[in-house]
Amino acid sequence: MIELITSLMAITLRSGASLIYATVGEIYTERSGILNLGIEGMMLMSAVTSFATVYHTGSLFLGILMAMLVGGAMASIHAFLSITMRANQVVSGLSITLFGSGMASFLGQRLGPESNKGYLVGLVGAKFEPIAIPFLSKLPIIGAIFNQDILTYIVYLLLPAGWYYLYKTRNGLNLRAVGENPQTADAMGINIAKVRYLYTILGGMLVGIGGAHLSLSYAPGWTENITGGRGWIVIALVIFSMWNPARAVWGAILFGGINAVQFRLQASGTTIPAAYLNMLPYLATIFVLVILTWWEALSKRVGAPSALAKSYMREDK
Amino acid sequence: MIISICQPYALCAWPFANFCFRRETKKVTTPILDMKGITKRFPNVVANENVDVELYPGEVLALLGENGAGKSTLMNVLAGMYRADAGEIFIRGKRVEIDSPRDAMRLGIGMIHQNFMLVDTMTVAENIILGLPDLPFVPNMVDVNGRIRQLSERYNLQVDPDSRIWQLSVGEQQRVEILKLIYRGAEILILDEPTAVLTPQEAKELNGILQQMTREGKSAIFITHKMEEVIAFSDWVRVLNKGRLVTVKQTNRTNPQELARLMVGRDVLFRLEKKDHDLGDVALELTDVSANNDKGLPALQGISFRIHSGEILGVAGVAGNGQKQLVEILTGLRNVSGGKIRIFNEDKTNKSPLEIINSGVSHIPADRIARGVAGDMSVANNLAMKCYRKPPLVRKGFLHPARILDLARRMIDLFSIDTPTPQTHAKFLSGGNIQKTILAREIDACRGLLIAAYPARGLDVGATEFVRKQMIAQSEAGTAILLVSEDLEELVGVADNIAVLFEGKVMGILPSNKADTEKLGMMMAGVKLEETTA
């Protein structure tokens, strides 16, 4: 039993880490009032480019850097369209997902070595190895927490830091104000466009790391559609976390945990269709949305940023 | 019966009459603010043309003008929200460029906008420190709260730094706005129609705070279109008309009549003539009606009243005391949680809007843009919107465009709606003409009961007069009218009886010729009619 829980935890953490990166990233983007539905495409693009970089250079560091660059660059397209051009953010985000998915699959057939006809599929490159923390990793049950790779350890810091930054610092205050009420933030001397660009791009970089985590740690290598819809799960997770980075952990554990349970169930040859388990996270998200809509006082406290997906210009009436 | 709306003007200035101290204005050599030749154009409109403003330390300046005269635009230029197309601004004699609200703040200029600039979900303290230029990376909220408490004590602006904005009343929110400016050390305060949302008592407090701040050498500019506030609040008054500066006057050397004439550029008829006429049967009867607001909390409790045909019942009260819900239950837009509504002696409790329309009820909604017109449809279609279901506008289930156009032309003519063509989209009309469009449609369709919410709100003097006269004419023709308004002058002048709402309850109903503003003010603050006489 203990062995079962331990292995469930290990899988949960590993599959949850990439979700947490992307969720925290998207929370920051949405907190500034920008809705980015391009996550799926951005994760795929960073997964393929980071794996290619690592394969050719052997440097995991460069791989992560590439993922952040690609994620940030794609987010800046979205930022330009929705902030400067004031385009419809849903349309812009969806086009980025469509573009990213197609492009990633194309790059997967071009960025590989000549010996493999340019294909990346099936190749093995460097990957993040678990670093066992002496003594702590030997503990029963929670030992798995301390036997992870560096990307997962960073997640442990990212969650509290993400919360502290949003709720306790000057920049976090400005960010929240911009997403809630840009007119007010503007009148208080905050540069709306700057804040929105900054956090859309920063969010894109975190999403990029989330994508790289898939191809460099969780399922090392490149396969078509490596994300398996994780980009959409992230959108749901942001709602499930009620736009608070600290709460992203519960969503990721829930989603990651379901993943882990699924593995075990399949291994034990169950007859329960996997679809039922896959449904659970989305049902949970719908449940949260219903509660938020029904209970207004709660939604004032933890609901969506009021200006989400609304463009802003000062002299608009 | 003739009711003169502003006749004893001293009476109109009632909330302020007994606490208005006139100070001798001391002239300091350099003005703290000097705006020269400000011009601001919007596409198709010149909002300000060559306007000058001069303000000395310790002075209160009133900017008076009709809606659309360019007052708010001018102040938004000063506060860095808009960029002027021409003109210069000097602060303490030094020429400055104000490109953003941040620049304005640095120069000690702070503005309280008409729609408060507060983030609903954040706390009072967070709102106050938002965007402060010298805020440390991690603000020490204990210190911040301490300083806020200190300031609120000094200026008598009681508010809890830890409460969230959405939990506060409008009056409290205004206190937060004032604290925000004081906290930032603003020297020039701009207030855009500050009393619009306040009870007379709260307006009185605001005046006290202004007095204290000017005694400390701060200066203030406030925007208004109410003459009595100019008289009570200001040392100087500048009148704008159609974007131009018409006059500069020392307040104690002018009078409301003169200001009104300057404001509209002609003499205003401040009298409404009402003929005595007989009342008919009961048109609307509410018995012990209760309803909830969107949050599910009680908004109306035990409301009972009747309106007879030919009677105008005014509903007074500070915004947010149940007026919105009252109008909604009467027009089928909200269900009651208890009680009965009878319209022309038939039970219309919780019926659909269509059933209520069919029983002869017309509705002039409070939010004329959201609920009054379809902005992207033509004026003609908007005018036909209430009677398009029936012949002659419809024939065998199809609309008859030529007849709709005929109807529209007739109404445009009758109500002098200023629109380029009947096909023009309604959203391109000015606020006053949108209101005339709604009025034309609703009066035309009205068969006995008119529910009018703030029909003259935000309209200029000419349009206001038109709307009020129409109401009176309709009542003389036998229509029963429920008139919800926050303008006491309007209620006293137009309505036959006035009911005062406070926290969803009727504080009393009194004939308008027995309603003095002192009494109404007390009732609006929650005193029952019986207790006011005691």
C-alpha cells in the first residue's frame, strides 16, 4: 500500500510540474486582463524546439532557454494583436494554438538529424535526471517529493513566490489593478500596455518551460501531440485555481493524480474506461464555475479579473 | 397651480444654505494653476476651444456648464487623461507638460472622476497606495493603514482601511477617493460632479472637508451643472458653453439666474405650469410588495402605494435604495418575492414584460443606452420597436418598412429629435436625442401607465425642460406616471405626490406642495414622515 501511494505521488508530481508552470504563467497573463488561449500551441512549439536544441547541443540549459524564448515570442504575437491592435483575444489565442500545433508537427519532421531524414520522432536526447536529496528522499511516502529533477524543485519555489509576488508586492498590486480595472490603474499612473505586455510575455515563458518539461523530463523525446491536450487543461486549471498561483498546486495535483491513477488502473487491467477519469478534471472546473457564478460575494474575492479579455484605450468613452 | 422650481433660490441651495461661509479671497501674486488657450478636439467635435483657467492657492473654482459643454474634458486634460491639441499649462508659474496621469500626480494634481476610480475587489488601503511613485517593492501595510487612520481622523473621513471597496456605500467610496488624493499630497483637487451620488447630509460633510482643505492652502476645482452648488461651494465660477469659456465671475457677485442664462446662452424658463385636473381610477396598486436584489438580499420590503390615472407619483431616494428593483418589478424584468401588483385592476404580479406592455404600460429605463435603444439599429426601427407586432406596421407577418418610416418621420417631427436621417443608427445621436427617441416611442405606445426612471438625468437644460413638460402633458391627458428621480427640484416641480424610498422601504408619501427639501432630505436619510414633523 505504502509502495502504491509512493509511486502515485511520484507520477503525480512529475506530470503535475509542467501543468503548474503553464498554469502559473497563464494566471499571470490573465491577471493583467489578457486571455491567452494559445497555450496548447505554445507548449507544443516549446516542447519540439527545446528537444531539438538539447538533441543538437546536448545542453539542457540551452533547451530551457529556447523553450522560454519560443514561448515568450509566441506570447508577444498575442500581446501585439490583443494590446496594440486590440483584436479579439479569443480569435488571436485560438489562431496561435492552430498555428503552433501545425508548426510543431512540421518542425518535428525538419529539425532532426540528416541520418533520420530530419525527423525528431524516436530519437533519444539528454533529459533532466532526478536528484535525490540525501536522507529526505529515503522517507516513506513523502520521499518522492525529494527525489525529483531540478524543474520540479523549482516548482516548489514557484508556487509560494508566485503567490507572494501577486499579493504582497507593489508590482503584484499594479498587476491586479490592471486586470480588474484598467481605467483606474491608468488614472493612478500605471502604464497599462507595459504591464500587459510584460505579463503576457512572462506568462508565455512559463508556459514554454511547461512545454519543455514534457519533452525533456516527463516523456523525454518528441512525439506528435506530446501535450495530449494539456494546454486546454491549463485553461481549466486557471479557473479551478481561481486565479491564485498558490492554488494552482491543488489543480495540478488533481489532474496529475488522475493521470497517475489511470496508469495504475491500466496496469492492473481494469475495465473502467479511461474516459471517465479523464472527465473528472473538467467536471471539477464546471463545478467551480457554477459556484463562482452562484455566489457573488465569493466571486468578488476569488473570481476572474473583471477586465479579462477586454482591450483598453485611454480616450475610449 | 403654478410651481416655480427655483423661485426662492435660497431654498434651492438648501443643503448648503446654512453652512456656507464666504471667505475673502486673498490674491497671491502667482496662481497655482494657469491653463492658457486649451483646445481639445475629438473626431467631429471640438470639446474645448481656447479655454483659460486660473486658480490661486486656497481657492475653490466652480466649472459650470451643461452636459457636453466640455467641463470634464478640460479637467481630464489637466489630470493627464487626455492630451490637449493646443494650449499651455503653468503650475506655480512654471510651464509644464502633462502627458499622463503620473505627470499630473507628480505636479500635485489629483482628480476624483465622476465614475469613481477604485478597484472593486481590492481593499481601501490597496486602492490608496496604488500607483504611488515612491512605493517600496514590498509595501508595509501596517504603516500604510496607520497613516490612513491618521488622515481619516484629521479630515473626519471615517473608513476602515481593510474593507473592500465593493462592500462600501457610494458615500464611503467617495471618502476613499478623497483620502487617496490627500495621501498623495495633492495640492490641486479636481472633483467631477461630486455631489451627484450623495445625500444632502453627505454633501454637507463634503463641503466641510473642502473648507478644511482650502484653509490648509490646497485649491480645488469642481465640475457641476447645479447652480446652488456653485453658490455654496465656490469662490470663483467659470462658465463653459459648447466648449468655450463664456464668463469668469466672483461667486458672491453673481446669482443663479445670471449663471443659468450664461450657461445655456439664453433665458431659462424655470417654471413648469401645471393645470389642476381630476384624477381617474386607480391605475397601479402595489400591496405589501417585496423583492430581492441580484445578490438575493431584500431590496424592497413591504411596499404599498397607488397611482390614479392622471396622477404623477414621484419616487425620491439616494441611488441604490431600491429604485432600480421597483422599476424592474413594475416592468416585468424582476420577480417579486411577496405581495401583489395590480395594473388597471388586473393582477400583474410576476408577469412577463410582454404581458405588461400589452396591458398598456410604457417604460423609460434608467440606463437608456443598455435598455432604451438598440444602438446599431436605425432611429426609425428604434421608434417602431414597441408597436411593430401589430398592424399597420406588420402585414401578414412581415414588417412594412414604408409605414415604419412614416411613423418615424412623424415622431421625429413631433418630438424634434435631432437626427440626420431616420435611418441613422441610434448610437450616433446625442444623449438628449436618444432620450427623446425613447420618450417618443414610449409615449406613443402608452395606454395609461408610464414608468419613468430618471428621464431627465444627464440632459441639458433645454432637453430637461422638454422632457418634464411632456410628463406633465401626459398626466393632464390622463396617464398615470411613476417618476423615479434623484433630482428633488424635478420631483417637487413635476410630481403630484412624492414617495421616499430608504433601504427598500417607503418612508412616507406626501403631496409635493407640502414637500420641502429639508423634510425630503431627512426622509432620504431614513427618517419616517411621521417623525419629521415631530
